[in-house]
Amino acid sequence: LNEGCSNVLQEAMFTQRPIIATDVGGNPDLIQHNQNGILVESNDHIELALSILRLRDDTLHAKQLAENARSTALRLYPLDVMVRAYERVYMEEYYRKIASKRKFRKKVKLATLEQ
């Protein structure tokens, strides 16, 4: 299991949730263990369960982790930057689709003229 920078983690950070994540992929780039979340080893079900229980029992610690996670998210991913990035992705895809449709129509037109 390997994922780059997890959107789900980013969303959880923005919504100020206490986070427990596996120490794989891009997760350690977002989560600093016991600062803005908890990292557990992949496939360590006991460590995961103990971490869940720890946050359930220590609500002050859970709240602090969640607040720190939101602060980290706002620092790393300011909303205006994220909106521009998503807008760029959608516009690039939109123009790519338009260009491919035009190429297709041009090919069809050329094919009908050749007949």
C-alpha cells in the first residue's frame, strides 16, 4: 500500500480532526508523530487499536493534535493556492478535451472529403 500525498488526510487536517495514519507513502510528509497526528506502522493492528483508545481516553491530547493538524494544513495548503491549483487542473483538462474533439472532427471531415 503506497499513496502519495493523501487528499483524505489533508481534508481531515482542514476539518480539525485528530488523525491516526499509517507511516507509509506521503503520510509522514503531512503528519509529524504526536505533534499533529499519530503515525502507526503499516499492518500493526495492535498499535492502531491502542492509538485509537489513547485518543478516545485523552480528549485534550486529541484536541491538541487536531488543532495542530489544522494549523499545519493552513500553512502548507492555503485555500487560495489550492483553489488555483484545482482550477488549473480542470481548465487544462477542459482545453485538452476541446482540442481532441476538434482533431476528431477535422479527421472526420478529411475522411469524408477523401471519399
